[in-house]
Amino acid sequence: MQTNRFNPKAVFFVVILAGIFQSVPVFSQPKAAVEKNVVIIQADRTGQPISKYIYGQFIEHLGRCIYRGGIWAEMLNDRKFYHPVAAEKSPWKVVGPDDTVVMDRQNCYVGDHTPRVTVSGETGRGIVQEGLGLRKDKKYDGRIILAGSKKIKIRVSLVWGEGQNNRQTVTITSLGRKYKKFPLNFTAGADTDDARLEIVASGTGSFHIGTVSLMPADNIEGMRADVLKLLKELDSPIYRWPGGNFVSGYDWRDGIGIDRDKRRPRKNLAWNDDESSDFGIEEFMTLCRLLGTEPMMTVNSGFGDDYCAAQQVQYCNGGPHTPMGRLRAANGHAEPYNIKWWCVGNEMFGKWQLGYMDIKHYVIKHNLFAEAMLKADPTIKLITVGRIGPWSEKMLTDCAEQTDVISEHFYCNRDKESVVEYVQQIADRIRERTEAHRDYRKRLASLKGKDIPVAIDEWNYWGGKWPYNLKDAMGIAKGLHEMFRNSDIVFMANYAQTVNLLGAIKTNKTDALFETNGLVLKMYRRHFGTLPAAVTNNSEFLDVVAAWTADRKALTIGIVNPSDSRQILDVDLKGAEFSGTAELWQIADPDPMAGNVPGRPPVVQIEEKSLSAVGNELTVPPFSINIYVLTTTN
């Protein structure tokens, strides 16, 4: 892709066409250096309101977004023994001789096999998992499901150091032929990132370990409490799940059922990983309820079919008299979830996608899915897979009647050295997509009289070294600015992904914090306005947007300065007057590579400043993101 670069005297012209607000960036040829940064804000010229859904999030079963210390609080890996104990990919090790543990396919509890441990004498034999993170005096709760000989005594120990004083043990003696659940409760005696859970036994005979689970006792309905706290601060209005590439190999029925221990573990086909099936529809909806956010569900149009997609809609939205509604009620949720937003597949244009097919075939498949899903619930809104170019044009030509919103995805590389060019990438990619969709609206007969907005439901930087830093944050802020300028086209955006990997929030085994990108999303969601005002900007470096608050009592101005120098901005406000008082929220650091790492004090933070008086001249520090909230007299 050819990227537009800022040149001196680059001017953002604001135009109103047919009553629709849009900002068209014009990049001039190099001229004399700009002597002064001047921005004209025409407060009485407003555009289409900024959709709250622009602050959406996307979570997927990838890396540590959900499992392994992400959103889900489970501390143990492969707790259902998808892999044979001691196999290369298993986190479990054998305690005792190699033949102590065999995988039993005949008397298995869940999945294809269950470990059977043979015991002989007083020397403890069993299994152990290492590398657990603990905090001193913190409580940890769990459960273990066992069956075995009555002559066996089992000791389940949480161990944080050497010696008998550095462990806590739960002793279990009442085993039987049938599987039985036993509670586990521990209090850690030290801080460590290398604790272990031991399950060993003495006596004569054998025992089976069905499943085992361990979570911090302060988990909230299975979610990590520290992560949930930050997610509430992020205040995203909508979450897209379960994918992403993951969804194209996922059967939603694997992730339902009131007893998570009996949900079958699977292979994550998209990412060559394990899927415990612990986090499914019920858990996703619990997360949405806890956060007060809307769910956005993706169905499998890769390896899946329209019948299964329709069943999924009925399971989520059908009344208790429907077959899938009855199943949902049996799983503990009598009332329908009433999910409004449904994505029909993910990136089906890509050869990396499970079930990929040519566009001429996929339009048929999309329409089959749409017909079946709408039959299950005519009130749902469908998001169609898009990719600017021939794919999006064909989808909009042949599937417009089965489309409410069309998606677009992009990720930008992290390999540019120039900070200004690095920051500019995301805005360029957004502009490229909005311009393409403006063109489709003009040319395609299928769109006459029909408004199909865009959901940029995956967007971010990808690659490079972690953590995200202030350079990334400025790019994310500038991307939001570009969406604000195109509020008539961009209806929704879902930052990818919320936790870890590309996350707005990063965790380690025991801690969680906002990365720089998360701080930007939090700051704009809380403090930037909703009704965009027209802006003309002559600055070479500063990116400026403006919007009224919902009550029109204050004007918010967003400013990104990716340069290494302090900039003075002269604000020419028309159609309103500043009353003199203001508040400023700011993210800034002299080092554009500054970032935050969990377990360490944050380096980059949001600073809040109350300003007793503000003139028409604003001072913008280098490498900064700023939101001014200025009271006005209209």
C-alpha cells in the first residue's frame, strides 16, 4: 500500500456533502516551513455523532488473551489432560517411576483419556505442575475429581518452597469406584512465580484424576479480579468473540453446559493450541454482564454450516419453548441472551482461514447463513466479512440485502524508525477504507437508498518488540481521530486484542496493568466528545480533532504530537467562545519508546490537570496525546 506522509502545510479540509460531515485530508507538495500551528474550529458546523461502538474490543482464544493468566482465572494448564501426562506438550510431570501414570481410555472422565496413577507403598506417587504464580497470604480455591481404591491416601499440596513448612496440603481418603469432586483450599505462604501443585498418593492400588482446577479465591465468577477491574475502567461498550481465526474451526456446542468439568477439551485448529472449552457462550455472556457491555457474536462460516449458525442464534436468543432455548434453560439460563450483533464469519477472503473459499462461492454461503440466522431471529443485525477491493465490492453487490454492517480488518507493522511515519500508519489505513466505502456508495446500484456502515472490528499494530509504547499509543489515538472525522462511515471498531498479545491490558501470573494503547482507549472513551465539529488544521505535525460533549456544554479538543519538539497551537474558535476554564487529560513522555510492564510501576500514565484559564494558545509537549475539555459560552 502507498502511504500518505505529512508534508509541510498539510491541510485537513472539512467539507459537508449532502448534509453528511466528512473530513478530507489533502497533502500538499513541500513548501516553506510552517511558521505557526493554526487550527480553525467551526463549532457550529457539526457532523454525524460519533458512535460509542468505535470503542469496541475484540477477544479471541489466542495466546494468553483468555486462558493462561488472561481474562479467565484458571491457573492450571491442561487441567483436563488433553495431552498424556509427561508428553512433550503436557505441563504435567510424573512423580515416581515412569510407569506410574498411564492414560486410561476405558474409564475416562472427560475427553479421550484420563490419567491412572498406580501406587505401591508409602513413597508418594502421582503428578505435579510447576510454574504457578502466588502472592503471600492470598487464598486459592479449587477442586479435584477423583476415583480409586479405598486403600489410597491422596495428598494435594500447593508448594511455594523447599521443606515441609513451605507447603499446604489437603488430604483425601474417601475414594470410591465412582468419580467424586473434592474441594481444595489453600493460603500461600510466600510470593513466588514458581510454585507447584502436587497430586501424590500412598497406599496400595490405583486412582484416576478426572480433572483438577485452581483459581485465586477472589476470582469473580471465574474471571481474574484484577483484569476485570481494568476492563471496567476501559468501559468498552461492545466485545466481539470468539474470533478471529479461531472461530472458523470452533464448534460453539463444545463450550456450553452447566458443568465445565464435563466439557470436552479440543484442539484449537486455528492456532495449533489446546482448547479447554472452559470459556464458552455462558462465560462470555457472564463477562459481558459483569462489564455492563454488549456482546457481539461471531459464527463459524469456515468449517461450520448455516444450520449450526442458526442453532447458535436460537440457543442465545430463542424462547424457552424452542429446542435450543430449552437447552439453554437446562444449562442455567432460562431467559434469552438477546444478542443483537452477529458476525457472519471472519476473514473468509484469506487463505490462512479455515474453510477459505473464492468470493464467487462465499457470497452464496453468506446468504445461506444470513437466511438461516434471520429465520431463527429476524431482529438480529448481521456484520458481513469485508476487505476493500474486489472482495468488499462483490459482497456489497451480492449480499447487500443480507448485510447491516460490513467489517474491515487491518494491522500495521512496527518496523518504521521515524516516529511520525510510524504514528501515521493507522490513520492512513482507516482513511484508505473510508474512501473506498464512499466510492462504493456512489457507484454500486445495490447500495442506492441503503446505508451500510463499516465495522473495523480488528485493528492494531502487529509485530516488533513488546511492550507497546508511546509510539503505538500515538498511532492508536490518531486512528481514533480518523474515525471521528469519518463518523458517517465508521460505525464500529474493535481493538484487537483486549488482554495480552496485542492487548490494551497486559498481565503476568499475578499482576495486571494498562499498556499505553489501553490508556488511550480509556482516556478517549471517558473524556472525548460525541458530536464532531469541523476542523481546518495547517500544522505539519499536530493532528487535531474537536467534538462537543453530549450536553453541548463543553468542547473537547484532541491533539496528538508525534514530533520531538514542543508545539504551540493557535486555536481560532468560531461559532462559540471559551469561558476560560478547562480540564486537560494528557499522556506524554520524553521517550517515545516508554511503555508499561506488569509487575513494575507504570512508566506511562494519564495525567489530569485543571486549568483555571485557557486562552487561544495551547502548548503541546513532544510525544504526547492530549484531550482538552473547554467550557464555552454559545
